[in-house]
Amino acid sequence: MWSASRDLRRAEPREDRETSEGSRVTVGTFNIHHGAGPDDRLHLDHVAAVIADTAFDVVGLQEVDRCWGERSEFVDQARWLADRLAMRVAFGANLDEAPPHEKMPRRRYGTAILSRFPIAASRNIALPRPEGGEPRGLLEAVVRVRGVPLRFYSTHLQHDSPAERWAQVETVNEVIAAADRPIVLVGDLNAIPEAPEIQRLSPKLHDTWPKAGDGDGFTYDSVAPRARIDYVFARDGVCARSARVIDTDASDHLPVAVDVVITAPDGAEH
């Protein structure tokens, strides 16, 4: 599972992406399925290689294990990926359970954000689950993109309840409405673009795929993609230039990468 054959580290963002328009950055989302491919075999090094080859500057991850259990060999996947890729990391635990043995760390599972830029602050906001579904969260990181504070969010909405997704979207909207700009929201939203809950989110944020992507943009599943349920949204100060779905068998989902230009809000200092 663990391979040291390639040096995947690119410690700093590419300076040639600073333009008169603003900072050109590659952002995205990737549900990593705790490092297992569609065959359910664990290959976290494959996930790391996809992130490196895509040249993400900031990427939101879902289904991340942190010393969770045997399925991921009790590895802190968020820290392992950050170290492997020489990136900063923020993690939000949506499940937090006692370890199997007293001397082991707590078992955590949730979302993460990897960044080549400094992360100034982060927090995980619990999302509602009115029907008692799996605990979900909205992970927020303040990422300093060449002096501009970008609020970057990674989330994973309920998979089997439109009502719970609707309630979770309402909370996401409240958080976004109160946040400073610029903003990027990414995640596995477990609903197609035409779903009412996604439509409810769209007025608050701009879905980057229709403008910047080409084709249907299907992200699930990775063997025979038939639905677009993984998204990159942007708002105020983030302009999408191009978007692509990455063809890989590293997970049961396909990652989405979007090249954006980030500008400072009016009155902000660089």
C-alpha cells in the first residue's frame, strides 16, 4: 500500500501563476473513499499520486480516516497525505470514537482540506440531521492565497435523505452568507444538479461546471460514471477558467479540478 518510489512533494505553489487579474489557482474536490478504489483495496499512495499529478493547490477531501480502523490500517490519512505531498492540512471529524486500546489515538472520520498555501485558521461546523442520519460537517479553512484570505469549505452531505440534505444546505447557506469573500465550496453533495436541495444552494453560490467544464461532468461512480454529485462552487472574487473531471480508479468517485482566478475583495490588502 505505501510506496516511496515517487517524490510527490511540491512544497510551494507556482509563482508564475500570479497575474494582473489575480492569483491563478487549481482547486477541487475528491471523495477518497478512505483510500480504497472501487475494488475496495487500500491504495492511499494512488490517491496521493492523483492529487500530485492534478497539481491541486487547494483540494477538499471527503471520507477521510484518521486512525479509524483496520480498513485503513489505523493510519492518520489526513496527516499522511499532507506529509507525502508537502501540503498543509485541516481536518474535520464528523465521527469521533474511542480507540480500541487505551494507548491508541481516538478513531476519527470526516473531511479534510489540503493546501499548498498557509492555512490561517480552520473549524468544523456540525450540520443538522433531523432524521438521525450519519453526522456530517462543513469544514472551513481560511487559506492565505498570496496574501488574499480565501474561505475554502469541504463538505459531504447525507447520501440517503433529501430532507436531511435540504436542512444541511440551509446551514451551509447561513454560513456562506455570513462569511467574508472570496469563497470556494467543494464536496460530495450526494445529489444531481437538478435536485431541489442543489437548486437551493445555487442562488448562494456559482456552480463552476456549467461555465468552465465540458460535457456532463459525471463523477460517480468511477467505473461507469452516470451522475454528477461532486461539485466546486465559487462566490465573489473567484472566477472559474476551466474545469475537468479526472479519470482515475483511485476511489469510487472521480475528482474534480477547477482552474480559478482569485482576486482580493474591494478594500482588502494584499
